[in-house]
Amino acid sequence: MKKVRENLITYTIDKAIFGNLSILVNNGEVIVKAPWYFSKQRIQDTIKENKKWILKKLNEIEDVTLYKTTKILGINYAIKINYSNIKAPELNLKNNYIEIKLPSNLEKKNNSKIIDIILNKMYIKLAEKHLENVFEEIRIETGLAPEDYKIIQDKKEIAKFDYDSKEIYVSSKIMELDENCIKYIVMHQLCHLKYKTHAKGFYNLLKKYFPNYEKYEEILKDYKF
Ligand SMILES: [Zn+2]
């Protein structure tokens, strides 16, 4: 991949073994996919020929609406909404922002509810992936494992332990917190496998695995778990 500037259009050339020449404009970036045998001149000419179309596409990106920000693993992500000719909404997680594409017929409407649903789905997906690793990591470290765990959509409680079924419920919203906080919350729930209440024994066990548990209790004091 090589960056080239041509009459104010900066583009990246992606040389391929197969296929024809194609131009992709995505998130303000122009990518030219060219067969390996295409000369620089031939690519430049194609860019020139399609300049009008490329500039039009690049300007469309400017229309993006900045919705709000949200956190994933403790990191702030801007949410960018754009509208295009699609049937169902799409979400793409980029390096430093979340791109939500909505069908153009929703443009100029209040879409906050739809956006919330899309974001919730994203948090569930992320939680499914992340929590599996966290539970496995803790199981290896401590031998503690729940009967089962479920990802739920609960805004009030970030996690809870069911002493009778020995199951742990984790809200997908946990994915807003950073990795250490997530691990701490899961560990806290797992210590309830041995101690139902927050008795001395409970905290002794927690301390064994999380020596600085008090720090996390303080950071997470506004969360219910
Ligand atoms: Zn507890």
C-alpha cells in the first residue's frame, strides 16, 4: 500500500494479483485497487478521469452527523451517523469511532431509539467475546467458575450472582468499563460462589486474587453489582 497525491486527491494503491481496477471511497479515504501490472501512469489517468465522482464521494463524508460519544473498554468513541442507500442499519467499529449507517429514508428523523438498539447489539456482541476470555482467564488463575453466565441488558445492575443457581448475570453495559474493572466485577461475582454475603471471608478471598480490591470498589462505587 502506497499513498499518492493527485490534484488534492490522496489515494492509496492496493496492488492485487487478481481482478480489475476499482476505486473505493470509504470514510474520506480513497483506495485504488489495481492489478499488479498496471503502471503508475495508468492509475493516475484513471484517478483523473474519475476525479469528479471521487470528490463528490469525499464530500458526502462531510455530511456525517456526530451523534454523541460512548465508551468501549474505557475508551471514548465518537459515534458518526451517515445515511446511505441500504435496507438495514449497519455498524462498523473503526479505530477511534463507531460508524452507524442508516437507510436514507430515515434521514432528518429522530433516530435516537434505533441508534440505542444498534449500540446495545454491539455491546452484547463485544461482551460475548470479551467475557468468555475473562471467565477463562479467572478459571485458570483461581479455579473459580460459575455454573453458567448470561449476558443481559440491564442498566441498573452491571452484574449479579444468583446464589441458588450459581449463575452469574452480566449486563452488556459492562463493556463500557476498562478491562481491569470488568475483571474485578467478574471476580467479585465469582467470590460469591464461596460466600453469599459480603462477610469478612468474602473480602479475604477477594483480596487473595485482587490485592487492591478496595481501589476497584471505590472506582465502581456508582455501579450496582
Ligand atoms: Zn457482591
